[in-house]
Amino acid sequence: MVKKGKMIQLPEAFENRMKIQLGQDYPNFFQALLEDPPQSIRINPNKTNPPSLLPSVRSCHTGYYLPERPMYTLDPCFHAGAYYVQEASSMFLEQLVSPHVRKGLKVLDLCAAPGGKSTHLSSLLSEDCLLVSNEVIRSRATILSENLRKWGNVNTVVTCNDPRDFTRMSGFFDIILVDAPCSGEGLFRRDPEAIQEWSEANTALCTQRQRRILADIWPALAEGGILIYSTCTYNPEENEGNIAWLKENMDAVPAVPLLTVEKGIEVTDALGIPCYRFYPHKVKGEGFFATAVAKQSSTDRLASFKGKSFFQPAGKQQRALVKDLLIDPGYFIFQFEEELIAWPQMLQNDLESIKANLRIIQAGVKIGSLVHQQILPAHELAVSSVINRAYFPEEKISLPDALRYLKKEDFQPVSNQKGWHLVTYKGIPLGWMKHLGNRINGQYPKEWRIRMSIDAYIGERLRQENGKFPFPAGADFY
């Protein structure tokens, strides 16, 4: 079958299984795989307002559909962490988490890279909650860290650990998300390589790996805690089969309350535990599976940390240097090498416990480095939710200059005032520049810079009369 010139060749074993699984609905499923995938984003409520002209993703109060795919790389708001490009079905996470959100939660996103679900969780949790975002592969943990730093919240720790390492965190977490590595069948429309990598042997291997992950992480869940399990595959063994295994072997029970879901989401059963399936011919999204279970067995909770602190608190003079830079002077400020870090005071002991048991990549918000008793502000501070924006002069720049700044090219500043300036585009901070009088130094991180050519794009942008480029008409919400 062909649509818009697109062809797809599915593995025979997969196709046979899906014909049995879907019955008469299979042709509709196959037809959906030939269509262009929907484009959706989730906004950062700390940085931008809801768009007024875009249709919303019903399961997520900050999710929106775009009419077509824009050039995200050439939108400064994307680089500033004002939104995250995320597949709509996976935003259903909000429905599973929201009933259990309260103050003081300890939450783990176990398989977190590249950061879609972690940034979503971060927006759902208050600052007195702890979010640990973990990724076992170091290179992917670096990408995860970058996305969370751009998102800008202060109560997040990024770790790089194998799931079995979390057995040392007995009963520590109130909510654990396991977005498990899977056979990726739900990505077939979006990622042709996923088709080439699929095999029956790989699905069996994925099932066993998923069970090892669940067994390893279960001790870290507190009694009465919630474990959310999700995949981007259709395979029943990786989905309902694993939930049935979890109930039989780990004494899991359904999480309450039970959800009332929108039309198109299929509700299935795994030994009495309701599960939620997403098919691309039934919902405006990709293939996805999710459910939530509660832990009814008792677990000893990790004792409060009482050893020698791993983190050197900032001295009185150092605190005096940073107090005007932050919206709240009550953060725990600690020094790591030459950097000063802000962290929620009420979560200090939790951070010590994590450091004692896990490998930390990033924690809190980096304020800046201490040089000759002066603070050189860090990029993380500029794009964070803790910055005191009233303290810094702002350099408000146009789209062409914003792209030059993000590419680390020269642009002509408006202000003549010397010193550090917060560079903003449409009111959203992009980073720092330092005005030296005869020139400026753009301080955007070199490793994050735009590498593609922007000259042709800027020319096209200046010809746009509606001001919506690079987003389609009606989608400019910044």
C-alpha cells in the first residue's frame, strides 16, 4: 500500500501477529503507518504561555499539536527550553501521575534519556518534590542532562546507574517510572530503522530484560508507592505479560483511582490490572502502552543520611555574592570545585543519600564560577526558574540576531551598557552576553551551538509577513 509516495515493508512475523491482534482493524492500522506522523509539542509552563490557536493534546494540559513539522533547530525558543518536542501518546503519563501528586514526593525516571518524560514530570511536581532522572548509558545521560538543564527546574538530579544499583535505595521513591527499552514497534511509522532491527528473538530478549529491570527496581519503591510502566511497542509479552509477571512475583496491585480515558485508547487487562494501549489508527499519536501499579508489600525505607556531608556549603561571603542573583535566597548553596550550585534546602538530606549510593551527573542549578571573588554567571542560571531576572539588564534581540547568537556569531547589541546582560528572545532567556564597550562576548555554550547554515533561512524569515516562521501560520505562541 502506498500513500504520498511512502512504502513500508513489515516483517512477516510482526504482520501475522498484528493481524491476529487487531482482526478486522488491521487494514486501518497498516494504512495509518503510511501516513505522516502527527507533530506535537509540550510547553514549559515556567517559560511560556499556552498557545491560543493550536489544538491541545487531551491527556496533557501542556501538550499541543502542530499542523506540520517546523524547523525546530531554527527556533530560538526550542533552544531555550520553552517547549519539548514529544510524541502525543506518551503524554498520557500525566494521567497516570497526576492522581498521586502531592508535596514532598520522591520520584524516579529510571530510563530517562533523552528527557521527554523527565521534563514532563518536572512540570507536574512542585519544588519541594525530588526528581531523579537516570540513564545507564553515559552518552545518553549527557543528552538527558542538557535537556533538563534547558528545562530549568532546580529540584532535579541526573544519575548514570544500572537499575540494579537502585537496590541500595530501599523504599526511597514514592513514584517510579520505568519507560522500558523495548522492541520499538510503535516507532515503525516514525523510524524506519526500527523495522530493520525488529525480530522475534529481539522481542523475547526485550521481555527478559524488562523483567530484570522491574525486579531490580522494585525494592527501591516505597510501600504504597506507584510504579508506572510504559513501552512504545504493541507486543503483549512486553506489555500485559510483564505486568502479569509483576503481579505474580512482586505482589503488585492496581493503582487507584482507575482512569476514565478518551475515545480511541484501548483498555486491556493483565490479571485484573487495567492497561492502556495506543494504536496510530485510533488516536492522534504513535504506538504506546502504559499502566500503573501500586506496591502493597512492606519495604524498609532507606535511613536518613547521617554521615559526613559530600557537599561543601558556601560560606557567608559566597552566599552574599549570589543572593541577588536568585529569586529565593533560601536555597542550599554548595560549592563543587569552582562552581556554586543552588539546590532546594528541604531536599538537602535527599541529595546526600543519592550521592552516597549513586553516580551523579548533575544536580540543581549551576549559578556560576567563583573568580577573584566575583561570580561569572553560568548558562544554566540564565535559562533556569531560579534566576532573579530583575537583577540583570536584558538584551532583547530579533530572530536573526537570536540565531546568530545561538550560532556563536557576532551581532549588533542594542544596549551600550557594559557588563553582563541576559539575552532574551520574545521575553525568553537564551543565555548571557558580556558587553565590553568596543565589542561583546556571546556566552552561549559552544557544544550547544547551531551548526547548520542560517543565512538562507534569515533571508526567508525576513520575507515572512505573518511573523509565524518557522512555525506554520497560527502556531506562533511566544
